[in-house]
Amino acid sequence: MNKLLVLIILVLGFSSASLSAQTYKPYTLALKSSSSISELTVSIENGLNANGIDVVGQYAPADDASKKVLAITNAGLKQAAAQSGNLAGFAGVLKIALTKENGMTYVSFTTPQYWASAYHQKKYGTIASAIESFAGSLKASFDGIGDYVGTQFGKKKAVSSADLAGYHYMFGMPYLGDKITIKTFGSHSAAVAKINKNLTAGKKSTKKVYQVNVGDGITLFGVGIGGADGEEYFVPTIDYGSPKHTAMLPYELLVVGKNVYMAHGRYRFALAFPDLSMGTFMKIVNTPGYVQGVMSGLTE
């Protein structure tokens, strides 16, 4: 066998094994600071800008002044999502959260490799380098702001990319592929226009956090969910630990071609809270249906 071919096979095999050996948790704690949310937001936005990362939206979940979420992306993250296509569009935007607890501000973010592995599925290996590049830029964005922590959290035991590609909470619960098709429109532009119109009007007590054109015919919306059964109910019900999982928000609505999708609530909430007990899960048993109703309303 040609020596060069043997070398290529060995390198690819090593890279694949290395990738599968790495494990991740849903969130990464970046900073713990005595500074205010507003002060840190300015510093973080400057750091992101200096490292080529765009803030495409921000909001306070449930209008809670102790929480703030920044939605972030860059060209590489969007290109990776567009390359994988379809439901990988959900991975086109990640989040940074600032949460005030006991007089301290905790800054965390959605671990890029965790969420990308879940949404890119078996295609993750082909775009892993782009995700690692984004992760590096994201970490560099916190330089000079404070002592970087870098501890992942949100799951007792970290999980591999391969396991995330086939993730579901338990037997009988949905996978990513069991997404909900909210509606099919006559065109992509018609779908985007209708959702925009309803979000602008605040229909179903919603708030438009961001809209990102991930790729050709792929648009991702971040939707703040208000109302008594929305974020003000389900967030404190399931997010009772520390550090908080604030970066799980907002919920996403994805337009691919003519179709409007949402990840099934029992998949999306479980991905964000993989160690949630069944007892606690049952406390939000009606929340996936409520979210689906809200998203459906945005397409009517």
C-alpha cells in the first residue's frame, strides 16, 4: 500500500478517535464577578467584537433584571450550519448568559461543541474544526475582563459528540429528528415575513430576540416566551441549581425552505437540562405543548 495513503488513514483514524474521546457538558462558566450585569455586558460586547463574533440579539428572560442573554454567532458558525443543512440550522446561534446570584454576576455560555454535536448529528466531524475555532474566539473574548473559569456544567457526567448525535432523554422520548413541523408556507420569504409580522406585534406574548439568516433558505429566530405559562413559570421550576442554565434561552424557531420547525419540547428541554429528574420534568409536562401553541400562533 502506498505509504502516503497509509499515513492519511492513520491520521484520519487518530483524529476520529480523538474527537470521539472528547466529552462535553451543556454550559461553560466563563466568569464570576462582582461587577454589574450592565458593566460586564459592555466589556463582553467589546471582547466579542474584537474577536469577530456578532451579538445578534439580547434580552432579559421573563423580564427578570437579574438575567440577561446575548445571542451570538459569526461567519464560521453560520457557514458550518449551512453546510450541514436542515436541522443543523438550530446550531447557527449560541448564547452567553449573565445571571445575578447572591451579589455576584455569573457569566456562562452554551458550550459550542455540545450544542453543535447535538444539532449537526453525524455531520459534526466534517465541521468540528469550525466549531473549535469559534470556541477559541469565544474564550479569547473574555480576556482582560476577569479571571476566566472555563468549567463546564449542566450535567454530572460529560457526554461525547457521538452520544449527543443520538441524544434523547430516555426510552420513548423524542430525538432531534422528531422535530415538530409547525407549518408549510408557499415560500421561504412568506414564512419569514409572517413570523416577523407576528413577533413585531408581540403575538402570543412573544418577544423577538434575534433573526439570523444562517444560509440559503435557512432562517433562525430566537423567541422570548411570555405569559403566565411561559418563561416566568418554567424557568424557575426547572432551573433551581447553581450556576443557572440561563443560556438555554431563548427558544428557537427554524425556517428551512418552506417549512417552519421547532425542536420537540421534550427534546429541547432535556438537551438543556439532561440531568433533570422525571419528577421535575413532570412539573413542566404541559410546557412543551404550550411552547408549540405559541410557535404555531406565530405562523398564523
